[in-house]
Amino acid sequence: MRSIRPSFTVRRGRSAGRRTSPVLAAVALVSALALTATACTSDGDDTAGGQAGASAAADDGKIKIPEDIKERLKEHGIDLDQWKNGAWKNWNKDDWLREANEFINPIIKGLWDPDRMRDADDPDRGVDDNDLSDDQGVTDPTPAPVQAQAVQPPYRTHAATAGKVFFDAPEGTMVCSATVVQDPAHPGKSNMVWTAGHCVHAGKKGGWYRNIAFVPSYNDTGMTNEELQSATKEQIAPYGIWWGDWAQTSQQWIEQGGETGGDGASYDFAVIHVTPEEGGSGKSLEETVGSALPVDFDAPAVPKVASITATGYPAAAPFDGQSLYQCQDKPGRLSLSTSDPTMYRIGCTMTGGSSGGGWVETGSDGKPTLVSNTSIGPVRSGWLAGPRLGDVAEGVYSAVSEKFAGQ
């Protein structure tokens, strides 16, 4: 993990090829803590969040990309066949697509094999505790650390909606945590996943990440790192690999999200619409895993929340990124800027790799609801913070749902 001002960190991802530091390498595996999540918005929409489209669905081995996106790609000199054959590895400024209507994510079958998934890193971002002294917003005392508890395998039984998002960045192969959420346009048949903005877009100094895919119930049986060395793809990804065919995050994240420092963290959320790599049985993601969470955009005030449960795959020591963990705590408030919404904060010892993982509140009716996602945490583990979901988050969510409403 890196920290820019002395001492807060957003968990981003490790790169499988390069190691910038032992800490960053350890932190990068699974769920990224996102203080650097940039938002994507649709043309002309700066408030409700923007859109990014990857219309890369596989059909008889062919990739289908909307004509308007094809034209934009031509402006960048991008050939889709060359892209699939390795041109996606070119991260120069001209080829790193940034705008919402330039996002593509063609399915490359077989790219996410067991070794590549196991070696993926968590995108690590950092902020500093010293920043808090200048904040004029409401910040409660730092919560006491809450020990992360291992989720009992099989994960599909105790956390069916949880999984990992894998993607490629200039630094290498990365990973975040994510949650299957309901789709208002397709009740009971959702193909929507909630994660952190920095898990799909680099923020103000970059563009869209590539080869974005979701693996629900990753390592479902809780195999050890040693056992995973010889595990099959079916063991690591029991419900298959689901590629993002559209992604959207907030315009605030796109314009403000930073690699370190916490910029844009209050808007560090994203929604990915997915499609199965192999075509599957025709079932939706929700039908496949057996569950999807509703999302609450009327963020409850901290005093009204008895407890929140955060779920993720922490990768930095003492964790290895291969197992699912949870923390439960009563949230407090964290303000990074008086101009941005105050965030939720809980005590939790999960480390880098937990970014993007869902934060769930169980209401008086006993039903769980997603209310946030892991965005940032301190360099030395002890707490996590996530954005409070309001109008901007709802705009991102609704736009993705509406885009696929007729399909």
C-alpha cells in the first residue's frame, strides 16, 4: 500500500508482473480499497454519474460492439481483432480510453485462467491521517479495530452475492471485491455487480481498465494457497467467469479520483453489467448464484445504523487474498472534504484487496441491503471507510439498469 500524505490508504491492486513494494504486492490480490475510483458518466450528465459501455458479448466467436463505439475506436486507431490479440496491453496516453462512450471490454476467452486469477493484485491507494486535521466536516473518533472473521465455506452458502472483479491496468493484473445486486428492470434475473469506481477506472489521470471480469464465489470451498496451485478453473470459479459488457461510475470519480490522497472517495462506486464468458445455460448471474442484494440510496444517518457488515478478500499480510472475510461494526462518520458527502467508517482489520466489497445493513425486517462499498483504509490496518449512497449513486445504478431494460 502506498500512502501519500502520512497515513490513510486506499486498497488498490497488485500487479502480477511488477512489484513496486512488498506491501503493495501483498495488498493487491483481491478486493481493492478504493480511494482512487474515477467515475464515468453519460454524455452531458455530470450529476447522476456517467456511463461506460463495453458491449462486448460473445456470439459464435464474434464480438458485437455498438456502431457508435466502433466509430470512436477508429478515431483512436484501434482494431478490435488486434485488441483481442494483445493490443489491449498498449497503455500509452492515446490508446488509454477515458471517456464514457469510449469504454470497451471485448471477451477474450481463456484469458482469466487459474494462475492469472490467483496472481492478480489489489489496486492500492493511500491517504494520510494528517489530512483529517484540516477537515471541517464531521468526523467521529477513530474506531477500535475489529478483527476480520473468515467466512465459513462454501462461500455460496454464507455470502452468495460476494465475488472478485479481475482487470488489467498498466501496472499489471489487478483484483477487487464486488457484490451481485438486484436489477429493477429484470427482477430475479439480474446481471449487475456493485464495486468501487477505482476498480473500473483509474480516475483523473487515467482511463478505463481492461479485461474486466467478475468471478462469483471465488475459491468457494476455501482452499489454501498451496492447494490453489493445482486447482482447476472450475474449482476456483465454480459459477464461471462473467465479463463486463458495460460499466459505469460517477463523473466525480472520473474527474477527481486520485491514485493516492483520498480524492473522489465519497463517489468511489461503480456498477458493472456482466455476461458469461462461455454463454452458459441462459441463466442470469442472479439465477446462477441464487441471490442478489437490493441497494439503499436513501443512506441512513449513522445514529440509525446499528451495525454494518463489510465483506471482501483481503490480500496484504496477514491475509493472502484467497479467502473471504467479514467485519461487523457500528459505523461512525469520516469527512475528507467539506464539499463532499461524509463517509461511513467502521473498525476492521481487513487489508488491501478488500476494496469494492459490499457493506450490508440488515433492517428491522431481517433482510440485508447494500448501503456502501469498501473504498479506503489506513496504511496500518484498523478501519475501513465507504461512500454513503445517494442521488449520484442511484443515477449510476439506474442508468445501467435502464440500458439493458429491453434485453
